[in-house]
Amino acid sequence: MADRSSASGDSSNDADISSVMGFAGFGKKARTFDLEAMFEQTRRTAIERSQRALEERQKQEVQESSGFRPVSAKEKPSASTSRKQEAESDSDSDVIGPPLPPQEEEEDDDDEVVGPPLPPGYKRSNADSDDDDDDDEDDDDDNPVKKIPDTHEITLQHGSKSVSALALDPSGARLITGSFDYDVKFWDFAGMDSSLHAFRSLQPCECHQIRSLQYSVTGDAILVVAGNSQAKVLDRDGFQVLECIKGDQYIVDMANTKGHTAMLNDGCWHPKIKEEFLTCSNDGTVRTWDLSSEKKHKSVFKPRSLQGKKVTPTCCTYSRDGKLIAAGCQDGTIQIWDRNLSVHTKFHCRQAHAPGSDTSCLSFSYDGVTLASRGGDDTLKTWDIRSFRKPLGEVTGLTSFFPMTDCCFSPDDKLLLTGTSVRKDEGNGKLMFFERQSLQKVYEIEVANTSVVRCLWHPKLNQIMVGTGNGLAKVYYDPVKSQRGAMLCVVKSKTKEKHAETLTQDYIITPHALPMFREARQRSTRKQLEKDRLDPLKSHKPEPPVSGPGRGGRVAAHGGTLSSFIVKNIALDKTDDSNPREAILRHAKEASENPYWVAPAYKQTQPEPMFAEEEQEEEEGDKDQPEWKKRKI
């Protein structure tokens, strides 16, 4: 009996420890399970429970049909009590699976709770607060306004005229800006310091305004569209790779010319093919080009009005997958072609914007379903390309004075942003943010007291670039939500300019000269400075200014040079030289009595000077000569 009681005590202790520690079988050997028996037992239990539930449901239906009162929730046997009864009846048999936690039993014993049982370890009192916290976090994640990076900004000074083009490479390392002053400037975020200076400036199209700039999908080429008829492609360092050929302006059918014949308006790279790009021009065509063939375009798309007449395209773009080509035209239409079928349009909206206005931008959403258009009629509209009859939404009153005012989507595709224009000293240009679905204004940023021309939201950096009408390019970022980009150059201090302390001489290389005539090998300035510092003569400290009467041959009262001393004495001369003749004749008596220069040389041979009579000799010599040979005096 003692042994049996001690064994039961040990088992109870093990059970207590196992309940505290959270696992069963504490202090025992590993149990072996018969999987087939377990599956069979589980199947039988499920069948019995389903039969019992079916019988209870039939009893309730019979009671309701016979007029008996239905059993309330308090009188119903709970699932925990049925589990307890089963556990008591099956206590002699082996337990299959882990034991039920005690929290579930305590919660199930509460008769006032009506509804499905809660999972173990979960209390109803804390459920509401946890749900509220989760809802708050979801609201923060779902609110796209809180993702706008606008806490910090930097300003890049491009020039004095409007910044009409902006482009960032796919990695976000370099920014290029183009302006109405014909310049294209390169900005390297990793190489700049806080002085924010461009590392390169060039004029790729000479005296033509820059209309559009864009990096290719790989970032190794730049498309430059200016006010001329020939687009250019530059490499990453600004050297020319390709210049499109100019077409023949005397041919009527633009499909038979090899290139554009009028001013360009816009351009765009293909999002998938790195060698293909797109341009549109005032000659009424949209052309695709290939880097491998610069002598001719690849294909031609000709927008047409309702009457079939030529229409000028003002902007063009590819869809996100590169299968569609869209163009906004001056008659207010938006025309979309299949890239491989250039004759007829695939989608066409005749009254997208006001006729006669320049549609300045077309932008596809990242999912490729929605198209946003920024019209010259001060509107912003969104379109579903699957149903291109009517716009999904419209915003009016967005003033636009520039034919290249941008609109673009946020990286999460939930917001749409564009800029507004203002007249001089009549307010501030703003960057407006709209909700994509409803086009409700959710946020705005006052950029400057000038128009906002270009805007760009880079998805990788999560930074917004803005080009203004007074020659500034602004970059908005958030140190928490953004990465790299402008944050790389802000933290760097300005580097001091190094001034040359010595003048270098030209070094002539004579490899075949004799050693005695060969010049010494030229060394760097730094080593020469270090060598001069060791020389006591070259590194001699300059003497300070002389104070007092002077010493060492230096005159302090009149300066340190002889010329200053002479000038000082001449200024102090009191003689009056107003009459130069009298000043010279003043010394005539002394010169005649005591000659010093010329007279001593003729003292013996000609003590008295004799001067020739010039007039008499001339008259005697002229008598014998004819009239035409006589000298004219």
C-alpha cells in the first residue's frame, strides 16, 4: 500500500509539474503511439458526436412542433461538460493527444456567455482593445497620405529659367534636369556634398529648349527631346550615341519620310525593350525608333481627327507592359494604338479634353488599368482603358501654363499627383495629391512662389522631385520613409577649395638628350612643397614691416623701396619749373664758363665753336638745279 501511495504521489507531482511547465510526460520515458489505432478512435468519436448532434436537433424540432418551450442556452449542456463526461468515462483508456488546458474549461463554465467558444488562452475582456490596436495599425498602413515623404527638402539651383524636364535613373543615383536655357545638368547624389553643385553641364541641342528627358530602362542611355526635329540619345556621361535623322518636309505623306520634319513635343523609352523609344512631333506623327538603325524610324502612327484630318500630338507614352502607345492631341482627343498595328486605333476618346488645348501629360498606373491625363484646359482626368468612353473621375481648376505639366502615380498606386501654375506675384505653385479612385484632394504642398512644371515620384527612393518655373529643382524626402538619394549628399560637409601655392613651369621631355642637358624629372606639387619646407632659404619667414627710422638699408619713413623714396623726394622739391626755358637758361652761364660734357673734347682743335649757316647753303645748292628738283620747304 505504501508503495502504491508513493507512486500515486509521484504521478500527481509529475502532473502538477507538467501543467506548470506546459508539456506532458515530465520525468517519464517517451511514449510510443499506434497511429492506426489513434485514427480509428478519432473516426469513431467523430461519428458518435455527429449522431448525438443529429439526435438533439431532431428532438428540438419535435418539441417546437408540439408546442414545447425550446431549451435555453443556460439549460443546454455545454461542450465542456460533454467533454468532461467523455473524459470521465474514458479515464481508464489511454488519452489520445495533449490534455485540454484548464483556461478553456473555466471559460466554458461561464453560463452567461452565448456564442462560439473562444480559443485557449484568449480572453474576451482584452479582445476589444486588441482589435482596436490592430485597426489603428491597419489605418496607418492603409492611409496613403502618411506615406508622402515631405518632412525634408533640398533645393538644386539649375539656372534662372523654367525647369522643363526631369529624369532619374532606375537606381535613383543620378538626376538630370533640362531647362528653357538649353542646358542639361547632371546631379550625382552620392558624389555631391551639401553645396549641391552639378558635376556636369552641357547643351546637347545647342539653342533649342529642352522638352523632355528620360533614362532608359537599364539606365545606360538618356533620351533628349528638344525644340528641334531631331531627338538625341546620350550615354550615361553625356556623350552622344545617336541622333535621329531629319525627314523631308516637302513630302506630303509623313509615312514616306525617314524622320520628323517639325518641332518635337515629347518622347519616351520602351519599358521592356532597352533599344526602342518613342517621339511625337508637330508634323502630326508619332514615331518609334531603334538604337541599332539611326537612318530611319521603326514605325509611324498618324493621329486623325473625326474628319480624317491631320492632328498634332502634344504628348505620348507607352503602357506599363509596352504593348500600347497612347498620344494626347491638340483637338482634345486621346488616341491609343496597339504597338504592332499602326493603322487604326485600339482605343479612342474624341472629347477627352477641350479642343484646341495642349494635353500636357499621359501616365499609366502601375497596374496598367488606369490612365491619367493632364489637360491644357486646367483639368486632371482618370480613364479605365477597358471602358474608354467616359472618365472615371475629373478634377477642374488646376491652372496650367506650360505644355509639359506633369501628373504621375504614387508607388503604391493609391495617389495621383500633379502641379499647378501661377502668375508672377499672384500666389504659390502647389503640388496636389488626389486619391486615385475618387479624385478627392487629400494633401497639398506649397512649393514656391512660382509655377510647378515637372513632378516625379521615384518608387525605389520614395522621394519626390519637382521642377519649378524659376529654375529650381526641389527634392522632398523623409529620413524614415525614404532611402538614399538626397539623404546621401545632405550629410556631407562642403569641401574646401585647394589653392595652388607655387607656379609650375612647363616640363619639356627630351628622352634622347645627353645627361648633362636633360632636365630633372617633374615631381608632384605636394612633394615639391614638402621639399621647399625643408629648405631654410625658401621657408624663411618674411620680415615684418619696418617701424622707426629704419635699419638694414630699408627706409621706413618712405617705404621699403628706392622708387618710393625718389617719388617722395620729388614731391618735396620746392623749385618752380613752370617756365622750362628759364629753367634751362638758368644754367647757361655756368655751362659756358665751366664746360663739362661736349666742349672739353674740342678745346684744342676748335676752341671757338662754328655753326653752319643752313639757309645760305640751301639757297646756293638750289640755284643750279631745275625747278622740279628743288626741295619744297
